[in-house]
Amino acid sequence: MAQRREYGARRTRTGGGGPPWRSALLVAVVAQAGTGWVAHLQPGREPLGWPGHALLLLGPLLLVLRRRYPAAVVAGVCAVTLGYLAGGYPYGPVFFSVAVACLSAVVAGHRYVAWASVGLLWAGHLAIAHWLYRWLPPAGDGPAPWAGEGPVIAWALAVLAASEVVRVRREQRARDRAERAVAERRRADEERLRIARELHDVLAHSISVINVQAGVGLALLDSDPEQARTALRTIKAASKEALGEVRQVLDTLRAPGAAPRAPAPGLDRLPELFAQAASAGLTVSLEGEAVGPALAPGTDLAAFRIVQEALTNVVRHSGSRTARVRITRPPGVLELRIDDDGPATGGDPGGSGSGLTGMRERAADRGGSIEAGPRPDGGFRVVARLPVAGGGAEERA
């Protein structure tokens, strides 16, 4: 498989499809048959004979190597063609080899070599037709009319122009393929980041609740079995919800593009989130309305996850057992503010690891921002602002 991909890449770089000997064989057949036909229309030229046929065959033979040595082949084919013209043989399909060699060299990136070779071929033709004809066959030949140089120049320019057009188009296709590959890798990276962020938010919150309740259950197992039993029920409910959300995230991996089986969480599920926080010993009060004008699904999910992560950080890093969530909706913006009174119980109360980073990434993905830091009067505050109208990120929901 790797060898097949490598061959395809090499074929693209050298500008051909299929084995080079096929086109070389076609050129050889056309040159031999076509020159034999045009020889009848040019009775004053030298008969082909075996030297002429050998020169007609040598050009196509060189074409077999044009993908490996494009610069050398175009120079060699032009030299062979010039030798053919010096032999006084009929004009005609001999120039097909020059056109194919020039195209291969230009596409392979040897454009200056191709231009120089064709230019020298034309200069040699000019010298043979107007000055050297006295010493070259056929005997008694005279100078060629200057008016005949117009078609020769037009042919040379047409070959070079066509080669340049093919080169530009192939380079453009190569750039397009490279850009598509980069865009696909970027989309894959963004999707992996999104899934990692989603799993982190789900698991961090649920594991924090489970950790607190497990500690409560162990502490009260002997002295207060009923309270320990309540803690175990909370652990069961939190783990079940976490498993459900993890399964929903993994389903998107198993069936890309398929609709999720359950709706993504949003601000309408804040009461459930607050109940989970309460089971971990954190009392949360809400200011403002969680349910308001409809939000884009992506913005609604980002808002929920930001509140969830902020409360998780309070549970894990703050000594405060209360938190306040304030939701306001200035024109075009959804603003979330989460406060706790501290003090920090260890580490960074803001969760400066992947939690705060994930919040910032979520907000940035929706075109918003996050401000997080200690309050002047103690405690910690997280403020998130998410655009809900007119933001570039909103249309991506």
C-alpha cells in the first residue's frame, strides 16, 4: 500500500499517467508512419533510408526516460531532431518527440532547460535552412524562404505555452490537495480537542462529586449508616449520569455525522447540576434566569460546561461551601458570573490546569472570552461572556 502511494506521488510530480513507454511507442509509430507519408509531399528532401529511420526512432526511445531524467531527455531529443534536420530529411512528425519532451521537462520543473533546448533547436534550424544548406544534404538544395519561419516560431511558442499551462494547472491541483489535507487535519485536531474537552468536563465534575461522597460514606459508615447509604446513592446517580454523557460523546466517534441519541446539556439543566453540587456539600444560588431566549446549541452547551467546570473547581479547590451563579443577557451577549467566598484549600482555586484552559477554549470557540481570578474581598470569580447574535462563532453551531 505504501509503495502504491509512493508511485502515485512520483507519477504526479513528474507529470504523467501510465507507463512512459506507451506514449513513447505511440510517438514512434506516428513519426515513422507520418514521415513516410509526408515524404511524398516533399520530393526535394533526402530519402529516409536506415539513418533517417534510426533518428526517427531515437527520439521516442529517449522519451522512455523522460520522467527520471526530464532535463537530459529534452536536450537529447532536441539534439537528435537537429541532427535529423541536418540530414536533409522531410519535415513532419519528428517534432512530436520535441513537444512531449518539452512538456515533461516543464511540468517536472526544468522549464529553463526546456526553453533553452527549444530555442537552440530553432536557432540550429535557422542556420541549416539559410546558411549551412550548401554543405548539407540534399545536394543542390537552396535557402529556405524567410516567410516559412513564421509557422516554425508559432509552433515553438505554442509548445512552450501549452507546457506552461499544464504546469500551472498541475501545481494548482497540488496546492489544492495540500490545502485540503491541511484542512482535514485541522478539523480532525479540532474534533479531538472538542471530545477531550467534553470528556474532561463530564468526568471532572462527576468524579469530584463521587470523591466527596465516597469520603462522606467512609467517614459515616459505622456511626451513621443511613447517611452513608445516602452518599452511596449519590455516587450511583452521579456515576450513572457520567456514564451516559461519556457514552453520548463516544457515540459521535462510532458514527460520525449521526445525530446524538440524547440532547446535549444546556442551561435548562442547571437545576440538575446544582443538585449534584449540593450532594457534594456545595450550596449554589442562582441569580437571573437560566431559561431565556433560545440559544444556539453550541453556545448553550458551552455555557453549561463553563458553569459546571467553575463549580467543580469550587468543590475541589475552595474551602467555601456556597457559590453564586449570576446569568445576565445584555444585548447580543450571554454573561455568566460564578463566585465563591474561598478560601483556597490547596493548589490554585481557579483550577489553572486543564479546567480553566478548557473554559477559555470553549468561550473562544464561540467567539467569547473568560476572565478568572481572585476577588479583592477574597474568594474567586469566573466571568464568561458569550456572543449570542452577530458573532462569527454563533453561525457554526
